[in-house]
Amino acid sequence: MIKRKLQGKVAVRLLAICLFGCLTGFLFFDSPYWMAGIWTALITIGLFYETVRLGQSEQKLTSFLQALHQSDFSITFSENIKSNDYDLHKAFNQLNEIFKKLRSDRESQHQLLQIIVEYAGAPMVCFEETNDEVYMINNAAKNLFQIPFYKDFFAGSCRSGVS
């Protein structure tokens, strides 16, 4: 949806560039209004510049979203105050920092849970009911079920009545 809107904006700008370019040529070469030709040339150059900038902003957004999708939080954007994209870059960097912090917090909570489960005296088995996948088991549960190490078939046996 967003890509179609962007393509529409680019198409309209390219059409305007062509229109103003032709008008500039006409005003310069076939008309006594050469001064108006200068203005239309400036408009054409401005439209071209904005179209290129729009494409670059879309590329930056795409790279940022792709990095988020891949959980790559090492990407940073230059926060040069003189840059036209200062606000965009600052927002991307702030979002990146928030995602880094959330991921770090989640990872530390998961490690704490693993330590608690591992050192608990009671047998504990954590598994996903929808696909019978065991994702955490402590030593007390391994001793109870007499398994020296985790096996994939363990969750299936829990479902069949062994618990």
C-alpha cells in the first residue's frame, strides 16, 4: 500500500518534470517569454531534486525496516543538523535504541528464568502445547523421567500421559 502511494507520487513528479521541461524548452526557444523559461527551469530542477530525495528517503526507510526484521540493531543514521533528513535520522536512531533496550531486557529476563528453572528443586518442564515442543527442562525433571539429556520426543510422551 505504501509502495503504491510512493510510486504514485514519483509518477506524478516525473510527469510534472516532463511537462515543465517541455514548457521550459518552448519558452526558451519558441517564445519571447524567456524569463518565464528561467522560472520553469528552476521549478523543473526543484521537482527533480525532490523526486531524488523522496527515493533516498524510501531507501533509508526500507533499509531500517529490513534491519529491524533481521534484528540487526547495529545500523545507525548520521544525525547532522544541517542535513535535510535530520529529523528522520534522529527518529530512526531513537527507535533503534528502544528496540535494543527491549531486546536486552527480554534476553536478561529469559536468562533469569533459565537460571531459576535450572536450580529449582522441583521438576519443571516448559513446553508449547500447540506443537509439543519442549523449550526448557531442569535437572530435577531429567532425573525424574530418567533421561540423561533432552530428547525431542519428550513432549510427545508428556502428552500421552507420562507427567
